[in-house]
Amino acid sequence: MILNQFLILAAVLFCIGIYGVLVRRNGVLVLMSIELMLNAVNLNLIAFSAYLQETSGQIFVLFVITIAAAEVGVGLAIILLLFRNFRSPDLDQAQQLKG
Amino acid sequence: MYRLALQTSTEYAEKTEIASPWLISHAWVIPLLMVLSFVIILLFGKRMPKRGAEVGITAVGAAFVMSCITVFQWIQHVDKSLEGEGGSALSGFGKSFAFSTPGESSVAPITQTWDWWSNGLIKFTAGIQIDGLAVMMLFVVTFISLLVHVYSTAYMEHDTRYTYFYAALSLFTGSMLVLVVADNSLMLLAGWELVGVCSFMLIGHWWEEKPNSSAAIKAFLTTRTGDIGLLLGVIVTFFAAGQTFNLTEINEAALAGRGGHTIWLVGASLLLMGIIGKSGQFPLHTWLPDAMAGPTPVSALIHAATMVVAGVYLGGRLYGVFWQGFSIGDGGMNPMAIIGAITIIVGALLAFVQDDIKKVLAYSTISQLGYMVMGLGVGAWVGAIFHLFTHAFFKALLFLGAGSISHSGSHHSFDMKKDMGGLRKFMPITFATFMIGSAALAGVVPLAGFWSKDEILATAGQSGFHFFQIVGIAGAVLTAAYMTRCIYLTFFGEYRGHHHPHESPKAITVPLIILAVFSTVAGLANAAPLGIEKFVEYVEPRQAFPPIVVPEFEGILAAVSVMAVLLSVGVCSYLWFRKDQLGPFKGLTQRNAAARGGYTFLVNKYYLDVLYTDVVVGGIKGPLARSAYWFNQNILDGVVNGIGRGAPAIGRGLYKYVDQGTVDSAYNGLAKETGAAGGLLRRLQSGQVQRYALLIVIAIAIFSIALILAK
């Protein structure tokens, strides 16, 4: 069983995701990066599930996918409102909550 | 007579298993009803013909009816359980209890439990526990709430947020009912916090004005300070009782002294902090007078039924913990009694210097809550809970009366000196009911307050707490004096406002009359001297309960306290008329002299007893009379004036230095420090989402590295 390759792939995907979340200014791209991170985790879960012959990991992935869909729905709605208010999807402009 | 009510429960419970009627074993529907009413009003209230009020009133009316049924079912349950044991001779009404031998009787509370969630070893349950204390509270809460709901239809008629107000009232009532029926300390805590949130919403109901919203925040944060203690206390008792939140099990473990005395002392002290915060005890009482910023019906609800009595209820519910923790049975000084005693005096003295009628009542509530906490502290469980019961009626009456005055008499003002006076002519119903409420509060003989106060004082004396007994009598004297002052300022003399006072509409006067009736007769529920002890029979728990003293009636004590109260009223009346001669209200003297015989009989009676001594003596003009007159003028008057001037002066000093100076400035200092710390931390709040995300990622990285290194 080639577990390591999957784990390395997932780690790479996860890091790309973190990079995207921290660096990208466009809100839509930040959301996509979050999706990337979630899928990296899913990959890990499935890899371990197959490796350990245990189905609960796959069930968990199904939950994650469902919730990720809902999360994107909310996230896109927020970005839409941002766009309406600031005329750009740029996250740096939304800092009204600063102390 | 000493009575042991401590049992090891279970075997008796099984033996006396009785098929309970449906409602009492499903009492959770009562709080549920109020919460449903909250949701319905919030969602659909605005579109309804009466803007949501009808839903609230219907729900609370139904809850009240169900509570009454529960009360009767509980009484039946107790009677049947005792018959089932065969040892009791109790069958008829009004018969004094014959089942007080130790270990004889045991009536199990009716409980229903569900699994909430389980976490490995610990199982969390949700459940209800209905016993005498719970049904008594159900009755009081729904009763007062019903009257407040009806009253508000008139009082809040033109309010912009009428629907919202009714929704919040429903939730307020529902939360208190959750707290009352809870069988474990977690649910109790949840109800407790919900009550706090609702009081915040309602005190700040008119939040457009800054003082009102500040008062709401102050109320919330001050009680939160005490809540920290409560939360920690719940945790401590959880572990001390062997990992259980169940209230009965905690009481049993506490009374058995499981795990040593110290842990129960810690637990009791922490829980006491919660009581101090919620029930307005010294030194966390400062929020209560400020909470007068809320609408008057809310004040009535807060003071009589839903908010401040939660603390006393907690004390009564977890009495085993306090009994064990503070060694109440040994008759020594303990923090609970001391805090209560301080609160009685501090609250009563502060009431002298207020011009705002609601603030007088607020300080009076503080003082009366002091009675209840002191009662719990000296082992007068029955007295304290009974006082909670009677106090609910007359304090709700007084607050609703004050609301009626502001609604129809003084044009939305509560200032007794500027906008009131002479209102007895314009508002006869309000005046009569307010008089009854004040007399009940002061403890005048046949009215409600007398019986409960006497119960506390008698128990205090017979359990060996003579100091607290004296404090209690002193408190009664002060109570009578400040209420007399309040009544004179409000109802007597000349109208000082600039409007046209008139009597309030029926929706206001009918609740006042009902409450006045209850303030008169509620005391008979446990009139020990008459042989009626319904509270001992039905309210006092018989399981997991310490061996408290049931006092013998002491005629001398009752006579002394009543005499003290009457004397106090007399002195106060006397000073009032003296002030007329010298003070700002010139011209009143003649009118008073002419109308002296025309005052209502209550006032006149007490007034004549003391005030007219010098007039009568002066009229005789004999040598004996002259010397008596001299004695009266120079010695008695001096003493009387000294006392009269001393009390307000002490009150004023307390208010200025202790209340406003020390306590408030301590809080302000704390707030300032918090503000400064906030100033440093605000730089972290850049407002940029990605900056926050970066901080989170760094934190995760650090923790991961630490975890790897630790392995």
C-alpha cells in the first residue's frame, strides 16, 4: 500500500491552500484555497481509510463534502455582499472591524 | 421542636411509589409553553390584532392554570405518600402536622430524566424535579407574570417596541421556570443565565437613552461577576459529590460530608457569590437600583418573581451544601448570615435618602432579600422561602402601584418630591392598595409580611443566632420608617406636579386589587401561631435535607417586633409634620391641623399614638403635666429627633462614601484597568481577515512543533 505518496500529495495541497488563503487578495480565490485545504484533508482521510480497511474515514469524507458545499454557499454570499459594498472582491478593503 | 428530615431516600421512595397524575410528572410543558409563546410572538406578533399581547397573556394564563393544578397534585401526592406510610395522622386541612418524628416521613420529589449526551464516562442528563419548593415557585412566577402581562397592556400601550416587549416577557418567565423545575445544576445554570440575558433585554428596553442602556449593561455585568462564582461552584460540587450534577445527589453527598468539610466550604462560598450577584446582596447590590431604568412592569417582575429571587431559590435548593459548608447547624457566625444581615441594614438605610419612588422600593427589595439570605444563613429555611413567597406579592403590588402613579398621576415621573404628593384624593384605588402593600412590607400584624418575618426571627433566636435576630428587628423598624416617609411624600400633602392626576384604567387597578388581596392573606399559608404550617407540610423537602429547627411561636418576640414597627411609623409621621412647620411646605400645617382627624385610619392610629402625646400633655396644663411636658419636649423629643435625624444622616453617609465612593469607585477602577489592557490589545485587531488567519496558522504551527518535540 502506497500510503506515503498520498500523504505527501495531501500535505502539498494543504500548503498550497494555506498559501492561497494568506496571500491572495481576491476573495473568490481565498475561498478556492480553502476548498483545496479541505480536499487535502479528505485525501488523507480516504488514504488512511483504505490503508486501515476501515470505512468510517470515507463516511467522514462524505460529511466534509456536504458541509464544504454549504460553506462555499455562505462564503460566496459574503463575497457578493463585499463586492456590492466595495465594488471589488478585494479582502484588504474590508477592515471596518479594526480596533 | 427539632425535626429531622434527613433521609437516605431511595428505599422510602420505592415504598411510597404512587402513580402520579400526568401534569405533575410532565411539568416541563409549563416552561416549554412560555418559550413557544416567545417564538410565536417574535415571528408573528406584529401581524396580530393585539400586536402579540394576546399570545403572551394566553400562554402565561395557561401556565398559571397548569401551575395551580400542579400545586394541588403535589398536595395530593404528599398526603397520599404519607398515608401510604401508615404512620401519619395527617388527613384533614389545617391540622397541625403529626409526622415530625425523625426518619418517619419521606416524600420523594417527582422526577423525570432524559439522557442529554454522554461523554465517555460521564453521562449528562436533562430532567425535571418537582417538589414542594418547585411547585411553590411555579405558582408565584406564573401568578406574578400573568398580572404583569395584563398590567402591561395598559402601561406599555403606546410603546414602539410593544411586540418585542411581550416576547421578552415570555422568555423571561420561561427561563425562570426552567430554573425552577431543573433537577441538575447544569440546567439550573442555563436557566440562571437566560434570566440574566432577559433582564438585560428588558432593563434596556428604552435603550435610546444612554442611562438606560448603561443600567442594562451594569446589571448584566454585575450579576455576571457573581455568576463566575456560581459556575465554579457548580464545578466544585460536581466533583465533590462524585461527578454528578443531580441536585438531590449533591445535597445528599454534602450532608453526608463526603470528601471532607473543606471542599463543601469552598463550594458553598462560590455558590454564595452567585447568590450575592443575582439577589443583590452587599457588595454587589449596586445594579438593582439602577435597574429601575427599565419599564415598571419589568421592575415588578424582576423584584418579585423572576430575577432576584433566583439567588434565594438556589440557596434553598442546594441547602445541604450551605448547611454543610457553613456549618449552619452549629449556630456560629457564617458568611451567609453576615452578608444577609449587612444587606438588611445597608439597603434599608439607603432607602431613606432616595427621592425616586422606584429607588426606595429597589433598596427595600435589597433589604428584604437580605432577610431571606440571612434566614437561610441562620437555618430558617422555611422562614426564608416563606418570606420569598409573601414578598413576591407585596413587592409586585408596590411596584405596580408606583407604575400606576407614574402612568396616571405624575406624568411618567418617579420623583416623589417634585411630581407627587396628595395623590390619595386622585387615585383612591392605587392609594389603598399601596397602603396595604406597605403595611405588609413593614410587617403589620395580620398582613403577609408579618408572618414570614416572624418565622425568620423566631428561628434565628431559637437556633442560637440572637445577634441576627436583633438585626432583623432593627431592619423591620427601618423598613416601617422609610415606607412611611415614602407614603407621606407620595400620597399626602399637596400635589406638587403640573398635570392632571386621575385614577388608572382597569387593566392596572385590577391587578393591584388582586395583589392587595394576596398581600393580605398570603401570610396565612404558614401562620405558625395559628397552627397553620402549610410550608412545613408541603414545601419543605423531606429528602436530602438538613435537620432544621421548626420554631415555637414566641408571643413576646412578635409583640416586640410589631411594637417596634408601629413606633417607627409613629416617629416617622411625627418628623414629617415637624418638617412641615419648618420646612419648604409652608401652609400645610393649618390644613393638616384641620384635617388631622380625616386621615385614613391606619396612618391616624399610629400617628396619634406617639405624635399627639405632647399635644395632649400640653393641654392638661397641670404641674405634673407640665413636668411631663418638659420631659417630653427636652428628653423624648431629643431622642426621637436624634434617631430620626441620625438614620437619614447615616444613610446619606453610606450612600455617598460606601455605596457611591468605595464600592462604585472600586468598580470604576477595575473598568479603567480593563480599558487600558484593551488599548494594548487593540493593535492586534487590524481588521484584516488574512492577518488573523496568519496568526492562527502560526499558533497551529507552534503547537504542532511543541507536540512533536514532546513526543
